[in-house]
Amino acid sequence: MLTPLDIQNKGFSKGVRGYNIKEVETFLDEIISDYEKLYKENIELKDKMGLLNDRIKHYVDIEETLQNTLVVAQKTAEEVNMNAKEKYDNTIKEAEMKAREIIDEANNEVLNINKEYEETRKEMLLFKTKFRTLLKSQLEMSEELFVESSEEFSEELSEEI
């Protein structure tokens, strides 16, 4: 690409019937001035474009980072949900197991109490039976004694009479 300096330093050979040198030089000065402005503007625009490209790259990097962060956040949220569900399931299972253990213990305790009750009832029936038997035998003995005593008394009384 030509620079304004290239245009300014460009020399032309002179011919016999050439152009008016002053007009050509004036025109070249205008071209140089305009070209210099365009050249500088082009350099500025390239610099701005470079800065804007850098900014775009920066924003693209930020976007990638945000997307990656979002993906990580989603995965983390899913893991947290899975862990929470597992913990919930484990807690429920533990609660159900404890409930079963408590119910089993209560059932065993009821069985033991029923067993004790039956044993106590049997012992009480046995005691009643033994006590009745004892009372009967005592009553019978007492009646026998009474009959014997009565007979003896009757005999004594009859002897005395």
C-alpha cells in the first residue's frame, strides 16, 4: 500500500509537452493531504478494530467462563439434589428400620407380658387348688375331730348319766 510519503516523493519525468507542473503539484498536494488523512484514519480504525477485537475476545472468554460456570452449577445442583434424595431415602429407610425394631420389641414385650400373665394365672390357679385342698382337708380333719370329740363327749356324757 502506498504511504503519503511515497506519493509525495514520487517524481515524474518531464516531457516536451507535459502537464502544467504547478497544477500537477497542487493536485498532488491535495491528493497527499487527503490520502494522509485516509491513511491515518485507516491506521486509527485498524487500532480501534484491534481493541474491539480484543474486547470481543474478552467478552467471548467471559461468555465461555459463564457457560462453564453454569454447567458446573447445574452439575453441582444435580449432585446436591441426588445427595439430598439419597440422604432422604436413607433417613426414611433408617426410620422404617427403627420403627420395625420398636414394633418388634413391643411385640416381644407383649408376648413376654402375656407369658408372665399366663404363668402367674396358672400359679394362682394352682395356689387356689392347693389352698382349697388344704382347706378341705383341714375342714375334714376338723369335722373328724369334732365328730370324735362329740362322740367322746357323748360317751362321757352317757357314762355320767
